[in-house]
Amino acid sequence: KMKKVLSVLLAVLMLVSVGSLFAACTKEKTDDKKESSTDTSAESSDLAYIKDKGELVIGITLFAPMDYYADEAETELTGFEVEFGKAVCEKLGVTPKFQVINWEAKENELNAKNIDCIWNGFTIDDKRLATMSISDPYMNNKQILITKAENAEKYSAAGSLKGATVVAEKESAGEGVAQTDAFFEGCNYIAVDSMAKAMMEVKSGSADAAVIDYVTGIGSLGEGTDYADIVIVEGASFADEQYGIAFRKGSDVTAEVNKARKELLADGTLQKIADKYKLGEQLIAE
């Protein structure tokens, strides 16, 4: 009888022990899940990520008047986008870091967190809106045709570029125009790695014409520039568009940048920067 009692007591103790162990394991798993959930939440905040590291890495390419070096030694970066970026970063409480990127790889750079945004005369379109978070538009733009002054009249009509060499930046809105618009029917299109390179090709005579952003043309061509002999072909404008700043899909930084832009518009700062680079009329002031 005593053995039977002892057996029952032993069974009860084993059940209590197993129950305690199960409860401890369950609590540990629950705590792990809560911790994991908190970590995921923190990681999902792009704003927290950027503020934690204290800098916004801005992906750019070099072209005036947006992002360019003011000196031959390439020590001082300047331009509309540079000053605009600095002003917004001051509002966000972070330091801007401008990083030159390969334009073709811009979205890969963004998603890999090598950069935090693309802020470089970035045209807003439906394809990009589907894969990135893009700010409110801040500047109007269009694509234009440039050539040497002596050829401006020659290339002013649709089909007039048949057999001529036309260049544009690869993966740019200009490339889309050169490859699809009837104006360029019969031309020999060649992609180059930047708008600056496109202008240099025309200047050197390696290309007959180039398709570039209008804002680049008004800030880089004409008297007193390195491209005094290059002109905008009158009447040859295409693809009205708007610029925005691209962030990772779902980024909560976008709303903060939109807020900062509105504040800079309200106090006149952004208009002053735009006027400095001859872009005042292109600025979207709303």
C-alpha cells in the first residue's frame, strides 16, 4: 500500500515538474517573439534607421546646375539639389552625405541601403512609383534637343536627324524619348553614362545632338559656360515631367521630407535657392 502511495506522489511530482518546464519554455518563446516583433518594427522605420546613424546618404550623378563641383580640384560640391538637400537635412536633424552612383544601378543601390534616397533630377513616372516611395514633385522639367549652334536649324524638324548620331544618358527619360519619339526616326542612337557626357559628346563632335533635361540645358549652356557653342533646338521639346525624391518602398522618410519642403517653400528658402541656379520658373511652389 505504501508503495502505491509513493508511486502516486512520484507521478504527481513529475507532472508538476513537466508543467513548470513547459510554462517556462512557453514564456521564453513568447518573450522572444515580442523582442523579435520590436526589432522588426524598429527596422521597418526608415526614419529611425537614418536618424540613428545620423546621416542621409543621397545618391547623385554629376550635372549642373543640380550637383556639380565648383572647382577643378573637385573639393566643393554645389548645385540646386545640393543646397536643397542640405536644407532638408537640417530640418531632419541629420547630416547629408552626397554619393555619386551609377545611374543604371540606382534602384539596386537604394534597396541595398548603399544610399538612402535618389535626389538627382529624378523623373516621377508610374513604373517608379510602383517600386519606390517618391516625394511630392518639386520641379517641372521636360526633355530637349541640343546641338551645335550651326546645326540648330538643320535639326529642327521631325525626321531631320535621320543618319545623325544622337546620345542620351542610359536609363534616363531622355533615352526613352530618343528611342520612341517619331522626331528621332532614322537616327543612330547611342547611350552614354551621364548627361554631362552627352553634352561633351556634342561639343567634341562625336555626336550630332543629345537629348537632355531642360533644367540641365538652362544651367549649363550658353554664354559664359563651357558649352557656349551648344544651343537648345527651338521647338524640339518632349515629355513634360516632374522631379521627385525617391526613397525605399514604404519609407516613412518621404512624409518628413515633404513636410520639410513645404516649410522651405513657406519661408522663401527654396525659391531663393532655385533663383540662384536660374531654376526659379521651374520650381513647383505649392
